[in-house]
Amino acid sequence: MLGEDRRAGLDEALPDVIEVKAAGAGDLVTLLNEFTTEMRAQFELFRRLRAGAESLIDGADEALAKLARADIKAATDAIALIVRTLEKIDALLRQMERDRLDAEERLIEARDPEVLRGEVQALIAARVEAEVAARLEAAVAARMAEVAGLAEGRGPP
């Protein structure tokens, strides 16, 4: 069970978490990324603790070795919990990205087809104008080269 001090600390922290979640998906993504960073740091800490405890097992002091085995088990359990937590965070982030893409798709599908048709026609017209301008520029450059050749007395190419 949690001690009263820790329980009060959790009760104080809970409204902040709820406010962050209510603020929007962007804040939640930031929060999950911060959790991931913290979990990675905790993971490294427990790996170092486990490695340190493993070095004490082979020692001559049996009581110290017993404590080291308990520390190894606790660190291994903590690492397993951290890995599961990171997997959950990853799943949440992936789901949020899928939800964002679905929302964008719904917005596009909800748009007026006439507006979309107009936008597509405008894109097509812009591409056609760019292609015509490029071809015209190439034709003018070729004609200018031909005229320059005639002026120098070389005749038609």
C-alpha cells in the first residue's frame, strides 16, 4: 500500500495530468514523449543497479549476496515494468497518429465536391500553364538562335 505522503503526492499530481490530457492531443504527445525519456533513464538506472548487484553475488559475504539477489530481482521486475510501459506509450502514440490521419481523411471527405473539383481544376490549369510557358520559352530560344544565325550570315540551320 502507498504511504499517506506518497498518496497525497499522487493526488496533487493527478489534476495536472488530467489538465494536460484535456488541453489537447499535442500536449499529450509531448507528455508521452517526456514519459518515454524518463522511462529510458529509469531503465538505464535499473540496468546499472542490476549489474552492480550481480558483481556482489560472488562475494564471500552470504548476507550481502542474499541482498544482491533481492536487488537483482527487484531491478529485473522494474525493467520488465518499464519495458511494458514503453510498449504502451508506443501503442498510444501510434494510435494517436492513426486517429490524426483518420480525422484528416474525414475532413477531406466532408468537403464540398464542387470546391474540391475547383481546386483540382486550378491545379491542372497551373500545370498546363507552366508546361505551355516552358515550351514557349524553348521555342522562343530556338527561334532567337535561328535569327541570330541568319544575322551572322550562316543561313537556316
